[in-house]
Amino acid sequence: MTSHTSEGTTPWPADLAAEFRAKGYWEDRALGSYILETADRLPHKIAIVDGDVRLTYAELANRMDAAAERLLQLGLKADDRIMVQLPNGWQFALLTLACFRAGIIPVMALPAHRQYELSFLTELSESRAIAVPDVIKDFDHQAMAEELAASIPALEIILVSGTAKPLNVRLEEILAPLKDVSATRARLDAAAPSPDSPALFLLSGGTTGLPKLITRTHNDYAYNIKACSIPTAVTEDTVYLGTLPASHNFPLACPGILGILFAGGRVIMLPSPEPRKAFAAIEREGVTLSTAVPAVAQRWIEYQQETGSSQLATLEVLQVGGSRLPDEIARKVKPVLGATLQQVFGMAEGLINTTRLNDPEDVICTTQGRPVSEADEVRIVDESGKDLPDGVPGSILTRGPYTPRGYYRAPEANARAFTPDGWYASGDIVERRPDGNLIVQGRDKDMINRGGEKISAEEIESLVYRIEDVTMAAAIAMPDQVLGERLCLYITVKPGTEVTLEQIQDLLRRTGVAAFKIPEHLVVVDELPTTKVGKINKKDLRADIAERLAAAGSQGK
Ligand code: OOB
């Protein structure tokens, strides 16, 4: 059984949609058309570099259309969903573009995801296909995809990048060029997806339970990309290094890979931000712009301080976001790396804030910037929903032309995260300065932000309860020098029993949970503190772990 994706989505009200069109935010074009336009303008310019592979815009457009048609020939139809779990590489970029062109909806899974996440996402999205690498770091993704297909009848097609087994489809064959693509192009143009239809599914950062799917339409995502390209000053001379997992909104579209391809710049794809390789790529390709989470920015700063390398001479701008960048690290970016820092406070659900390249140092180093679009609405409210004055931290609410009004098929989550008039509550505690810049002060959502990767506390707790001897479980963030936060688990156990961290880690691994979600520290206590209404008091637990870590640290000295 398949169903139409629009059934599970929440459209913008018609009057607002009309306004977004009238103001030119929504251009009523499918995402693939922007690539064709760049290819017409700059056919011989290099679009994508991945190791020895260098694709010009003409080649990119040719392969995008060739691949779109081959996906349709495999039996996929417009509006079908495909799970995409690929590392950063030319294959990821091309498959994504081909999907946009054919109206097939990619579900942006992470390379780190395992059976547990993928089976949930495949079923929720009713995906008919999955694209995986063959093997990465000894993990057999192809075998995992086959297991998924064996248990989910709707999942019929397995695309494999690298070495595909006989019954699977080799992704590189789908992405191969065509000698003459003109007839294909005409057919695809004639069947172009509606600009209001979903272009892709992003994954939510995980506030409650399993990840939710965020429907992004062609219109809204194109505007996200264009609006982000302005404050980051993207032009056809931009050379972008993408090292964060490309299925994240930040490196994909803020302005990211897609923004650079829209503008005719060059995208360098690297599967890891490891400084030695990243710096070499920056030097080799003359990279001008890159994107990092704070932990990566810190590693790059340390590496540069250790080596005093001259490899970063061309790097003009480093965007940092995904979690709070400490002011002390922010202040080192320009002096050490020589690049202007752009702080980015964004979310896959929409709203993107950035500092501007010509902002005063104080704004760049101590704030997370302001919305990229004049049409972004932001409110800071107290617990009763009353607007707060500037300078007083409160919960952020937002809506606008690229902030969808609901998750896909998630009425309960929608009731929690969206107000009836369409405001999205991200769960961040934010202060707005009189100059309009936002400072992220904390959050009131039950999530752990591990170096930019989001972990839902509830998701982990429900898994830990599968251990019979665990009576209570609370997953919290513990402070960490490198990643900002790591996952710490507090539990109580049945009298006379023992539960170890290894046992919990082992269970989660066997369940097929992404490695970044596996608890790294365990505290077994007799009782968990509770609030007046009887909920586990996580604030007390966070204070407790901070104390324990401080005590352990001072003992160690
Ligand atoms: C980005 O997107 P998500 O969906 O993975 O996570 C969104 C959440 C925000 O609600 C906030 O809690 C946190 O990540 N966050 C930050 C931050 N940027 C994101 N917290 C503090 N300071 C920042 N600069 O993380 C994302 C999407 C697009 C662009 C940039 C980041």
C-alpha cells in the first residue's frame, strides 16, 4: 500500500502562500531547475570534486537527468520515497538532485544510523527504495539494507554505491552519463514536480522519541537556500568544502552544497572533517567557505596552532553552528584560522539565523546572529506564551516561508511543537538583544546535543527500560570539553541486582542504534530526584553530574 505524501503534511494557509509568491520568496520552480540553469550558464565550470572525480556543470546536469529517468525506469514513481544513507561524495549529491528532478522524495538518513533508526524511518516514510554504500569502516551497509528489505515488504529496491550484489542495483550505473540527454530532459521537464510538493524529508533533531520527518517543499527549500546564500555572500567564485554529513540541513542547504551549486561555485565533498585531510583539500582546491560544528572548529584551531600550516590562505569564511559555540573559541577563529567566523543557529525545521560577515567582532563572537530572511517571524515568550522584552531569555517561537507547520504524520508531536497558528517551538531558550541578534542561552527540550548530533533522551530511556533490572532511567547531557555534551545515564535497579554500562551499551548496539546515541557514562543511584509533580528532576541530575565530574577532576590532579 502506498499513499500520497501530502496527506501527512500541514500546508501553509493559502493567503500566506499567496503572499510568499507575490513577494518572490517562492518562485514556483522545482529544485532541479536551478541546476539546469547553472549548467546553461557555466557548462564547463567544475561543480563537484570528490577525490579524482571532477564533474562540470554540464556533466552534473546530464547525469542528474539520466539518473532521474533511470530511477523512474526502475519502477519508482514521482512522490515515492527513497531512504538515502550515503557518505559525503559525488554520489550523494547526484542522487539527491536526480530525486528532485524526478519528484522522488529522498529521506535524509545519516551514515551513522543503524537498523533501529532505519527500519523506523523506512516504515514511517513507506520508502520503496534505499541507497547505501557497500561497506564503510567494516560495517556492511548492504547487508543491513537487505535485512531491512526482508522485514519491510514495501522496500523493494536496494541501490548500492560500490560493489553491489547481483540482486541489488549498482548506484554508479544509475548515475552514469547519457550520450544525448535532450529527449530525457524534455520528458522530465514535462513531468516536473509541483513546487508545493515535498522535495525531501529531513530528520528532526529528536526531542521526543524517534526522529520525526520534516517535509520540505521545492518552494520552501529553494527559498531556504537562496536566503542563506546572501549573508554568506555565495557567488560563482565560492569554493565550498563540505565535511559534515551532507544529509544535515546545515551543510546541505544553509547555503551548503545546494547553495553553491545554485550559484555556480565549486563543491568539494569530503566524508570527514579530520583536519589533516580537510586542510589539504582547502589548500589543493583553494577553498573559500566551509561549515563546522563547534567541536570541529575547535579541532581545526588546535591543529592549526600545532602545525602553523599555511594551508588555509584562501579560506575566507567558516560557518559554525549546530550547537552553542563557546565565546572563547569564537574569538580564536579569525586570529588562528584567518577566516571570518559566521555563527549559524538553525534547525532542520526551518528558521536559520546567522551573524553577518561585516558585523562587529562582539556580535560575531558572542551571538548566534539573526534570521536570514525579513519574512522570518521570531517571538521570545515566557511559560504562559507571553512575549518577553529584549534581553530577557525565553522560549523561541518561529514561523515563515521556509519553516513548515508540522511534521509528517505526527499529530501528537505537532500538537506539542506547533501552535494552532503555525508557530514552531524549537525548545531553545533564547535572548534577543536590542540589535536583533539572538543568543542561545539553553533549551527546555529533553535532548542531548552531542557535538551537533541530537539525541532524544526519551528514545534512549525507552530502550534502557528493556533491561529488566532497570527500574528508573534518565538520560541527560553531561558537559564535555570536546563535544560540548555527552550522553550520561542515571538509573535505579531492582534490589540485589547489578547493571553495568557495558551491558547497556551492548544492548543498544545489538538493537542497532546509531553509535553516537550510546550512553558514555552511567551513574547507578538508589533513588532519582523528582519534581513537585513527580517527574524525574533532570536539572538536579545535571547539577549532580557536573559536581561528580568536578570532584573526579580535582582528585585526578
Ligand atoms: C541544526 O539543525 P538540527 O535540526 O540538527 O538541530 C536544531 C537544534 C536547535 O533547535 C538548537 O537546539 C541547536 O540545534 N542549535 C544550536 C545552534 N545551532 C543549532 N544551539 C546553539 N547554538 C547554535 N548555533 O543544528 C542546524 C541546521 C541548520 C543550520 C545550522 C544548524
